[in-house]
Amino acid sequence: MAQRDLDELSIDECFALLQTAHVGRFVYLDDDWPVAIPVNFAVADREVVLRVAGGTKQAAMAQRRLSFEVDHSDEDHRAGWSVLIRGTGSELSPETLPAFIKQLHGEFPKPWASGVHNTWLKITPTAVTGRRLGQERASLIF
């Protein structure tokens, strides 16, 4: 069975791929344990935007370090990619929200869970990394 190389992605490639996805994982500490919660998101000027009802995701924005991860896999073709953003979080104020919405690439983040999701959060990257499964190589491992 052939294996594939892992190709590093540029920051531009990472953000281009993020704009093709709608669900990612918001990673933060909850009671001293890391958690990865699936969330709908959008990208605005190289920042990740979430809409939440409040609660633990909103409270997590005060943490010094947050992560956000999105990936795509195609099991039939043994292909895929992954983007990891590390950064800081903040809540968008009602005054800044209209201008920020104009910067969105594509659609608004549309939460799937029921409820009122009027709290807008953003993750500002301090590091962006990504990998894609590249060329196939003959495997020496059986």
C-alpha cells in the first residue's frame, strides 16, 4: 500500500483551505483539561469568527492560549489536509460587529445547535500551520 508525503502549507494556503470549510474544533482548557469542541466558523481578514450563545466558549476567550483546528479527509483516495491555528481570543463588541461582518470571506458562521447565538467571538492567530498529504510513495512497511 502506498503512503504519502506530508507537505507543509503556506499561511496563504491554510487560509484558502479554511474558507472551504464550515466546521472546525475550538480547543481550550475546561477545568484544567483540554477540550476540542466542534463549532461552525467563518474567516474574516485572517481571523477565525465564531457565533455562540455564551457559556464556556465565551468564557474561554479570556484564556492566554487557544487553538482552532480544521481538517478534511478523503478516505477513498487516502488524501486530506489539516490546519492548526494558535492564538488569542476576544469578543466582538456590538459597535464593531457591522464593520467586522463586512470582512467575512463567504457566509456567516451558522450554528447548528438550537438557541440564540448573538455572541460573536474571534481568534487572532499568533501561529498558523498546515499540512496536506502529498505525493504517493511506495511503502516498505507491510
